[in-house]
Amino acid sequence: MGKIIDGKAVSAAARARMKEEVAALRERGIIPGLAVVIVGDDPASRVYVNNKKKACAELGMYSEEYALPGTTTEEELLALVARLNVKPDIHGILVQLPLPRQIDEKKIIEAIDPNKDVDAFHPQNVGRIMIGDYRFLPCTPAGIMELIASTGEDISGKECVVIGRSNIVGKPMAMLMLHKNATVTICHSRTRDLAQVARRADILIVAIGKAKFVGPEMVKPGAMVIDVGMDRDENGKLCGDVDFAGVEPKAGWITPVPGGVGPMTITMLMRNTITAAGG
Ligand code: NAP
């Protein structure tokens, strides 16, 4: 039977520590400030933005929201980013993705001051992750590292298989595991005999975006299974990329969806903003 890695509990413990850090910064006259920019009215993005604002308030941090219409031009958004880059009470800038079609996401990401890039998507921060000399880590992989650490399991020397190679999850995740001395394999849609490769994993990290894709036949007995997916099942219920009911009896450790990786992502955004403010 897999032991559940409780993302809510790990997140709550991390936030309690961060609250103290914020209080210490406030005593020095520094209030970590996050600007969240949302363009258009995508309902999912709206929920994420509200959760980010709530998390800031809970930790005693400052936040500003810029809700721009879906017709905003690239020049207008670049002008806002330029203003936020020099705004002294703002330490972190987050532009909620995806952006409307008329705006080039790459240009916007590259316009954010790397020292305020709390999503760690700027090429400079991505490069820093590659060489293992980073200030910010992308929030989801950083949260997963905390979840793994919470189990007390040693990563060094373990076989780690990451399924998914996106720039925001799969690739940085693989790099962080490599820095911790795992032997890392990255899989994707062209991987041959995925099940056979996945079964090698002591630590299997799944980030593909396909509901219940990973079943027990893809998991080595006793493996740690980290499910990044946020999908909908046939009844429209939130679920992960892993068939939890099928895999849990075989796994050593497993993250549920919801309540696993998800709660850690915003917590790590707060972490990065505190770091940007000098904490
Ligand atoms: P993405 O950019 O769509 O990337 C998906 C990756 O999965 C790609 O590398 C793709 O391979 C691979 N893939 C797709 N089908 C596959 C298959 N049949 N076999 C093997 N690999 C396959 O997705 P993402 O942004 O990384 O997100 C992945 C999931 O994590 C989504 O459900 C997303 O909602 C969730 N997510 C959750 C959080 C959180 O906070 N919990 C944060 C971010 C993302 P190719 O490269 O070959 O196409």
C-alpha cells in the first residue's frame, strides 16, 4: 500500500515557516510584494490569480492585481511590465499564462526583470537551473522537490523517470533530480515502450496532461509516484495523470490529485517572492 504524500500538510508547514520569514522582513521595513497580471477573462486563470492573492494576504505579503482586457496589445503589456520592473514595492512579477493570441508570450517573459521573475521562466533563470546556480526555481518542480524531501527518502543514486518534457515541468524537474544525483530518464510522446522505461523508476514523475494515463503495469513495486496532472475524468471530476486506485496499492509513496502537487505550486511562488524581497 502506497503511503500518501500529503501536499496540503507539506504546504501548510512550508507556509508557517514562510510567515515567520515575512514577519522578520517586515521588521526590517520590507514587505514582499507580488504583482499578478492577468489578460482576458479565462475562468481557470481567474481562479489561479485569486488563489495567489489570497496566499499573499495569508502570509502578510503585499500584492497588486492588474486585470487587463483580452484586447490588450503587446506594447501595452510590455509597458506595464517595464513599469513593474522598476516599481520598488514589487519584488515579484507574474504574468498569468496563457496570453491572448496577439501577444507573444516569449517577448513578455523576456521583458520581465530576471530578479523579479518569480515563475523562473526567463531564459536567464532557465540557464541558471541548467548550471545548478539558481535563485528561483519554477514553482511546480520546486514544490515536487519539497514533497519528495518530506518523505525522508534519499534521491541520490535512484532511478528517476520523468514523463513529459515541457519547459515548465518536465525539463526543469529532470534537471533538479539530476542535481540531487538521481539517474534521470526523460520520456515523451515518441518514447518507445514507455511502460518498460517507466517500470525502471524508483521515482516516477508524471506530467503529461492525460487523465489516469499511468496504470499499475507502468509502476515498479514500491516506487514513489508523483502525479503532476490536473485533468478531468469521464465524470468531469478533477483527477491526475495516474490511475490512483490502480497504482496506489503497488506504490511505495504516491501523491493524490487533488491534494498532492497542486497545493505546493502557489506556496513555491510565495517562496520565490520572499526570496526576491531578500528573505
Ligand atoms: P504540456 O506542455 O502539454 O506537456 C506534456 C508533455 O507530455 C509533453 O512533453 C508530451 O510529449 C508528453 N506526452 C503527452 N502525451 C504523452 C504520451 N502519450 N506518452 C508520453 N508522453 C506524452 O503539459 P505541462 O504543462 O507539462 O502539464 C502537464 C500536466 O501537469 C497537465 O495536466 C497540467 O495541467 C499539469 N500541471 C499541474 C501543475 C500543478 O500545479 N499541479 C502545474 C503545471 C502543470 P511531447 O513533448 O512529445 O509532445
